[in-house]
Amino acid sequence: MRIFKFGGASVKDANGVRNLLKVLDYEGITDTLLVVSAMGKMTNAFEEVVHSYLYKKANLTSSLKSVKEYHVNIVKELFEKENPIFDEIQKLLESLQDFLVQNTSKDYNYIYDQVVSYGELLSTKVISAFLEKEKIANQWLDIRTILKTDSNYRNATVDWEETISNSEKLDRDTLYITQGFISRDQKGDTTTLGREGSDYTAGILAYCLDAESVTIWKDVAGVLNADPRVFEETVLLENISYQEAIEMAFYGASVIHPKTIKPLENKRIPLYVRSFEDLENTGTKVSKGIDLHPKTNCFIVKKNQILVSISTNDFSFMVEENISDIFKLLHDFKLKVNLIQNSAISFSVCLEDGYQNFSKFYKKLHPNFKVKYNTNITLFTVRHFDADSIQNIQRKGDVLLQQTSRETVQLAIAEKK
Ligand code: ADP
Ligand code: ASP
Ligand code: MG
């Protein structure tokens, strides 16, 4: 069995959907399961719906209208008027409206998952209907009947035992079209695996089904040694070991979701990252073996970081007890720590404020510690660095913090405007 994952960029418009068919024509469909993300930037658009619903009711109608129009416009290009897909989209959006009317919960994360999951439900309905129209028999699968998690909304943890047992129900001869990113908890409510989580869904299903491979179809040639949006010259990495891929994803190479690799590594299932626009190109293979080929510097960039330096009010040492208090707060406020450095009297961390909690964190910390911070910091990570590669990064602005280990150097930089 092969798992193909199509991300938002690959199905962002009608041509993307047609192109998905080209990929299947080229690759064949035997023993294949498709995991698909929300179309284009629809998850962001559904985040807007959540925001209006909770804080700006006046915008709710227009934010709902824009997600509807986006899908309807794509569907109009792909189908005749009579196609049942128009009704299916209408029905899904009505059930979303019903949820918004009936919901009494004030829990932001719970509401978020119930709403944004419609992005994947809609995209998979469209793709399944399109393949049907093109005479490719397939079955739309609600992944929430298989993929079970706890109730940690927006970052749910997989219940492996139940998910493995549910996967046994799947028929290996059917071409399933299913959603990435979304799942269901014990209460029957929708959960999600975290932004960009569709890659992880592909990894989970591959593990559960003992798949032969996973292919992630991308708008780039494969995993490159740097994000082409930030670096002018990039090199395609043809082979990467699981370990190297985990390191790159961990440091923030947004091309693969960090949780994807581990389940694949555990069963030695290869992961291919390939271009959906250039099917002849074999892209990147992540597997056991060659660490990195070609051997080259790899650059990872994380923008919008906050660099915080914390010291005690009385200049006593920063020791285990203080540090553990700080870490408890970081955990409570879901602040992601991307770099740590400490000296006798100060402790510095480079943070990502994914849930807009930094000011609350600061308020809690401030009475007990001296806290200085800089926002808008860029964190550059260079794997397999050499002197030139570090100098190139140092030129980008003021280096506020630099940390070097055997294979990796990290620089927190206030970039020149
Ligand atoms: P998807 O549609 O699958 O979710 P994304 O837009 O999330 O795709 O990821 C693809 C993008 O990731 C590329 O267009 C590229 O700009 C970016 N990217 C960041 N780092 C890398 C890297 N090391 N190699 C390739 N692409 C990268
Ligand atoms: N649609 C979700 C997101 O945009 C999941 C994914 O695309 O992987 O975050
Ligand atoms: Mg993505």
C-alpha cells in the first residue's frame, strides 16, 4: 500500500485538482490511499470564521461567505451544474452553521477544531467527486472514524491502539480519499493534530497499514537545503536519513511536519517528497541509510521569534529551581522554545508564541524575575555548517545570540530592515 499526501498548495484551485488526476494517471492507483489537506489557504480562512464567531460577530456572515465562494468557484470550473457535489458542499456548510448556532462552549480550542476541520472535509469531498466524474472509482473516508485521539484540541495526541485496530477495517483494494489533520476524541468531537498536521496523518496511516511508502506531493522539487522563499540558491537533497529529516523538521524546516518521521522510521517505511509539477523528477527519499546526499550546508529559518533574557531580581544564580518554574510557565502558556542558553545569572530562550500568550507569560514572570525581550527575531539554524555559511548568516543583521554544537549552529538575529 502507498500513501499519497496532497497538501493545500497542490489543490489550491481547479487546475490543482485536475493535476492531482495527472499524478494518479502517471503513478497508477493500485493499492493507494490519498490523504488531502484543505484547499489552498482555507485553514486560515476557517480560522477567520472562528475569530469572527467569538470576537467579531458582525464579520461572521462574510467570513462564511468567503469560504463558501472559494469552494463553489472551484467546483463550478470542474463540474456540470447538476453534479451532486454542489449539494454536498451546501450540506457540509449548513452543518457548520448548525454547530455555530447550537454551540454553548466558550473553549476556543474546542471551537477551533470543530470549525477548521471543515476545510479538509470539503476538499476531500471535491476530490472524491472529481475522480468519480473522471471514472476513477473511489471511496470518501471520514478519517475521524479511524484516527482517534485525546481531547487536547488543536494539538491532539494519537490513541495508537485504537487507531491501529480501526485501520484493520479498511479494505486494501479500495482507493480511499481521506482527510489529513483531523481526528476524533472519545467524546465523539473533532480534534486536530496541529497546523500542517496532514503529513503526520499520512505517517500515522502508513504505520497502521504497514504501507510500503509515503509520498508527499509538493510545489517544490523535494526537500531542499533551504527554503526557496528565503534563499535564492538551493540544492535538492536526494537522500536524507530519518534522523537528519527529524533534525531538520525539528529545527523548523516547514517542508515536513516534525511528527511525521518517527512512525515511518519505526517501521522503516520510506518517505518520498516529490514535485506535483514535475513527475519525472524523483525528488527526495527519506529512509534508513545515507545521512545526507549531496552533503551540503542546510539552512532553516524561523521568523517572528521572541528572544527573552531572564535573570533573578537579586542577581543570585539562575539555578534548577528558577529554571523549572520558568519552564512550567512556558509549558502552561504553550510557548514553544526553540533555543536555550544559560549563564550564571541569566537564562535566555528563543520562543515562538503560537497561541498569543506571551504577554500573559511576561506578566506572571515579571514580578519574580528581571525580564528583557526582543520581538521580531529570526532564528537561523545551519546544519553541517562551515565558516562561510555562518558568515553569510551573520551578515543578515545583529546577532543577539549564537550557539554551536557539533553539526548545528543557531543564530538569533535582529534582521536589517
Ligand atoms: P503543503 O501544501 O504541502 O502544505 P507547504 O506550503 O506547507 O506545502 O510547504 C511547501 C513549502 O515549504 C515550499 O513551497 C517551500 O517554500 C517551503 N519550504 C521550507 N523549507 C523548505 C525546504 N527545506 N525544502 C523545500 N521546501 C521548503
Ligand atoms: N490544513 C491544515 C493546515 O493548513 C493541515 C495541513 O495542511 O497539513 O494547517
Ligand atoms: Mg502546508
